[in-house]
Amino acid sequence: MKPAFLTSLTRTAVAAIAVCSCAASFAGEVEVLHWWTAGGEAKAASALKDQLQAKGHSWKDFAVAGGGGDNAMTVLKSRVVSGNAPAAAQIKGPSLQEWAAEGVLANIDDVAKAEQWDKLLPKVVSDVMKYKGNYIAVPVNVHRVNWLWANPEAFKKAGAKLPTNWDEFFVAAEALKKAGVIPVAHGGQNWQDFTTFESVALGLGGTDFYQKALVQLDPAALNGPTMTKVLETFRKVKSYTDKNAPGRDWNLATAMVIKGEAGMQLMGDWAKGEFVAAGKKPGKDFACVAAPGSAKAFTFNVDSFALFKLKNEANVKAQKDLAAAIMSPQFQEVFNLNKGSIPVRLNMDLAKFDDCAKSSAATFVESAKSGALVPSVAHGMAVPAAAAGALQDAVSQFWNDDKMSVASAQSKIAAAAKIK
Ligand code: GAL
């Protein structure tokens, strides 16, 4: 079923596009909706702007602040419904299919064929970028979500060692607490709560459990004993966060680890973009390790831009130039060095990338072979937006209400999984 907000969208948008009869000229303008406003994110976004401008076009920035993109998606919907879609918008995962089904996205097969995208992308990615066999979006990167970021100084002060499983995580957390350091930097927003939750589920339950419970939404897995343990552990993580966590932005949580106010953060590798933007070096000023218990697994989050149907020829040309630029090796390198992610384009030279990125790239390849490559629910890769939203709400209610029993949370999550 299509979400209610999109129902009359096609008619309105097509009518509005039809009234625009703008003059064609070579240089076009591309309005780009994204939510990359934090330090590393903004640097990465400006690399995209540079690419477009180098081709003689102009970039109209349409940044909507708010990690995880919830705010950006709300604004995008209202813009498209009022017939004023941007040329490109950061839309990811199954949502691409929902938008394409509305008939508002452009077919960019000509660019994809000319540039041989089918050969340059992992199939698991190119499949998501296509609607009924035609490319409607272009991928930018591959983020790994199941990371733990740590401040080595804080660990030293606490005499703690980097954890490899959840038992060790709590030993380290306890030691950090005793040393007067906030053990876990957390931002209490739904998508951040779920980012932590899915890493706990993956690390404790393994990839089979993760797939069954969070991707297939299998009632037996959602109601079973592993999920009970996941929820108990998730609640225990909360007890090591500080009282100012509610509402905090993810990059402010990362800043706590950068400054040594906090010891660890469970976050995807856009957090590395923050460390790097602050001039910090991996292995020296900060550590990146897999989220406890998930070293061999890879929770993926692929950022992509969907291209909206436009009438103005110069803008269509600019839009296609943008799509081609995104897949170029040069852009893939500079963008991902800033963003913390790895290139989505295959066979890239990673010489300039750090050890966190190299380890991410190796695990990406190995996990794809072993079946341990799983989509992130928190980042819109796994299930349609309506179910993902309901699951996130249920998980955050539990996180925010210390009096809610695990059993009650578990049945709320199982009920949320049925939302279509
Ligand atoms: C993710 C997105 C990343 C990063 C993060 C925080 O959903 O895929 O690119 O921006 O949100 O904003």
C-alpha cells in the first residue's frame, strides 16, 4: 500500500511541471535536497557541488538539517506534492521504489548505459537504484553502520580495553564510569536509538537472527527469547548514557568522544567524517572497531540521489551531468574521504583511505560472500518507510520509558512490524 501522503502527488506534480516553459541553454541549475550539515557531511556535500560547478552548472543548495533525514523527507514530500520537486534528492533504499511508483522520478538509463553502471556497481546496490529495470537513482557511497568509536585516552585513563562482545562492552563501560568519563555518548533521537538497537541485535543474535527479526519481520523471531535478551541488553546500554542525551544530535555525541568527555559511541561511519574534520587520526586520536559481536558482519547504508522529472532542457542536462559526476572515480574518492564511507564504485584504488575504511571495504566484500551483509533498518535500507517508522517509534518508547517491561516492548515491536 502506498503511504497516504503520496496519493495525489503524481497528478499535482505533473501538472506543475507542464506549466514550466523555461528557455534551454547549456548551463543548467540543479537543486539538491540533502541533510548533510554536520562537519564531515558538509565537506562531502561541497565536493559534490564542486563537481557540478566544474561542468559549468550551478548548484542550488536545499539542505534540511537533521541527522538520519527525517526532517528532509518531510520537507521533500511537501515540495513534491506542491509540484515543486528539486532536481535531485537524497532518497535511499526501498523508499526509492515508493517514489518511483508515483511517477515523479526520471529515467536515467542513458547516463547509466553510457557510463556502464551495471559493471561498476555491486548488484545488491544497482538493483535498488532501478525501478522496473530502469535507473532512477545514483548511489554515492557505502556506509557501515555497525561501528563503535572510542577515545583511546579515555580508555587508557580507565584501564579499559576495546570490547569485542557485549560482555566486554559493559566491563569497559563500568571502568569508564569509575574513571569519571561518560561511558556512552548517545543522542536520544529515534533513528539514533535504533542505530544502537540494531547493532545490539546483530551482535547478540548474529546475522540469521537479524535477518529474520528485522528484515523479514518474522513474528517467531520478534517474539522469541533472543529478542528478549536484545532488549535487556539495549536497556543496559542506556544506563551508561548521560542525562543530557535526549534530543542530542549525533555529531554532538561524536564531539563528546572527540573531546574525551565520553568514551564510546555506537554510530555509522559518518561519525568518522566528524573525527577527520576535527583533524583527528584513526588509530591515534580515535579507534574504530566493529560494534560488539559483529566483527564479521556489515550493516550497510547506501546513500543515493533520486532524480526528479524536469522539463527545462538545460536543467535536465545538468541533472544528468550530476549523476555522471557522482559515479566518477575522482568524486567517489574525495567525497568518501570526507564522508567516512567507502566508494560504492567497484575496483577503486583505496590508497588514500585510512585503516577504518580499508577494514570496512574488506568486510563489505567478505560479508557479501558469507551472507553477513545485512541492510540497516535505522537508515532505511531494509523495510518500507511505514514499517521502519513504526519499529523505530516502538523501540524509542522502550528506550525512553524505564518503567516499560521488556515483554510489553517486545509485543509493541512485533505489532509495529505488521504495519504496511
Ligand atoms: C544517514 C545517512 C548518512 C548520514 C547520517 C547522519 O541516514 O545515510 O549519510 O548523513 O544519516 O545524518
